[in-house]
Amino acid sequence: MQTIICIGEALIDMICTDKGKTLEAGEHFLKKTGGAPTNVAAAIAALGGRVELAAKVGADPFGQQLIHTMQEFGVNTQWMCSSKEHFTTFAFVSLKEDGERDFVFNRGADGHLMEQEITDILNNGTGIVHFGSATAFLPGPLKTTYTNLLTEAKTKNCFVSFDPNYRHLLFAHRQQSFIEQSLQFLKVSNFFKVSDEEAMLLSGKSTVNDAANWLLKYTDATFCITLGREGTLLCFQQQQILIPSIKVEVVDTTGAGDAFVGAVLYQLSCLEKNELPQLPAHQWQEIVLNANKAGARTCAYMGAMEAFKYLSSDIFKA
């Protein structure tokens, strides 16, 4: 089994449970471990994969919570660094009466992951590297670390996975920068996952079909465009194949996309490295169908980490 490296933010989500209240008016908050690459790493470990997380947290109780949560799932945390200078990153979110989100991002340690702190991360035969952190495109040391690891991963012939994880509340005034940086990763990735909105944003097209066609010309990667209840569009060697969604009574969609990516990478890690560039369409279809099952299982529970406790490779047999 190949080792998977996930790099990016590990943070604490503070979710206001007072419905319809702004953050100013809200009084009750639910504390959850989060961060897209952190979720992906947990999902991979829950499925039985070999995974390591490169991220920076504060040397505080919340950073310890993040590290301990990863360890409980079986994620290797040797590359999770603790900072005495910076507090763990927080994201405060509430849903207002008009349906819009009230959001405050209190960035701390996650943006300060230094390149020298993960110098030897790819020196132990890592096969797959996943880049799934929108915050890595914000200014700071993580941005340099992130992009330089991409270059190293390609140099060492690692399989590169990417999920842009666009967050409008973070990039409303720097959208073009996000697009340009994402396109650099799409160009050299072996696999990437985007939502339908992200596909249209990055391609500049107004329909999913046009976006898929544009992306097929732009990159040689195999990629998936998630369409919610409509399924997942698998784009492979100039083909577009719709993989059906799995019916489930939705409780919470948080982490479903991360579970999807984690399931794809887990299945790829079970194969030999030299097999990955030659996978046939039918095998990719099976991988994506199984990933849809993982995403659906996650939707049946409240909160990503809670859902991942019920995630195992046994669901692929159902």
C-alpha cells in the first residue's frame, strides 16, 4: 500500500447553533475539528489507508485536539507541527435569517507551516500527495511550502491530487488570484476534484458541460466534477461519464467532498504506483462509484469527523 501525504490547514470550526443569528448575536457554538486536507486524511485512515498530514497548529489545547483526533483515526502526525508563536486557526460560522453565512476567519498557525519543517517528507517512498487547501493560496509561509512541495512531488514522480476548495468568503476580493493559482495545480495534477461551481469558475464557462470540455483540453489529468444529487461527472481521456449518486437521507453534507476525495485516494493507494497512469475507464468508474458511497455515508451523520467513525472500506461492497 502506498503512503499518502495530505498538506494544508488544520483548524477549529466554531459553528453557531443559534439558528438565524449573526455571530454578534449568537451565544451557543459547537466546536469541531476541521480543515479540508485534515478531513481527507481522516477519511483515508478510516478506510484503512496509510496517510500522513502536514499541517501547523498552535501549541494550545485546540492544536492538541487536532493532533489527538488525527491520531485516533490512525493518521501519522509526525508532520503536524506545533507553534508557540501562533494560536490554532479558527473559523467562526453562523447561518443568518436571509440564508447567508456570517463568517470570520481568524487565521493563526496553519498559515505558518515552513518548508524546512517538512524537508524530508517525500524521502520515504511516498506515492501520492494531496493538495486540498484553499487557505494555502492566501499570503504566508504555507503558500511557499505548498507550491514548492508540488514541484518536489512532480520531480519525484509522485501521483498528485488536488482539490481547490474555493471559499467565497475568503477570496471574494482576490478571486482572480485564486483562479490563477488553482490553474497552475490543475495543469500538473494527475487527479483533481471540483464542484460544478468551481469547474465553471476556473474555466470561465457558464455550463458544466462547457467547463468539462475546457478542462479536458487544459489538462491531461483524470478529474471529477461533483454534481450533488445528480451524481459525479468523471472526465477521463476526453470522455465524460456520469456516475450516479447514492440515495441517502441527508443529515449534514459537511465533509462529503473530502470523504469522496479520501475514498478515491485510498483506492489508488491500494494499487502499484506504476499502475496508476494506465488505469482503464471501467476501473475509474468503479473508483468513483465507491467514492460516491463514501460521500453518501458521510451525509448520513452530523459533522465530518463523527461521520468518518462509520466509514470503512466495507461500504464499497454494498
